[in-house]
Amino acid sequence: VFQEMRKQECHFVNGTEKVRYVERYIYNRMEHVRFDSDVGRYEGFTPAGEKWAQDWNSDPEILEQRKAAVDTYCRHNYQVSTPFLVERR
């Protein structure tokens, strides 16, 4: 059995004051490549991941979309989910 997973994570500090977006590509429990908005580019952790990171980092459109995910994905979803998650008691 093979497992392939792509995880998108939003890390919030003090509401939306400091937001970090992380996207991970995992195959069979091994992380191959990661985008971290604090770093601003993809990082590879295996030979295949290094190749993918190099390809994706050379495409300015892909990098711009991932950097924008802090606002378009994280902050957007925070605003939508806040009444259900933060203010719930």
C-alpha cells in the first residue's frame, strides 16, 4: 500500500497578526518537499524533493501563488471559521 499526501497548514499567532503557511508533500510517511511562507520558497528533503523544489522555485507564478496563500487561504479561512472556533465556549 502506498500513500501520497499533501498537507496545507496555517499557523496563527495572536489572531491574524502573524500567519505562517506551510505546504508539505509526503509519500509513504516521508516528507519530500515543503513550502514555508516564512522561508518564501520550496525546500527539498530527498533527491526527488530537491528536484521538485528546484523546478517549482524557478517558476515565479507558482511561488507568487504560494506566498499569497497566507492571505487567500489562511486569513480568508480564519475569518470564515472564527465565529465557530474561537468564540465558541
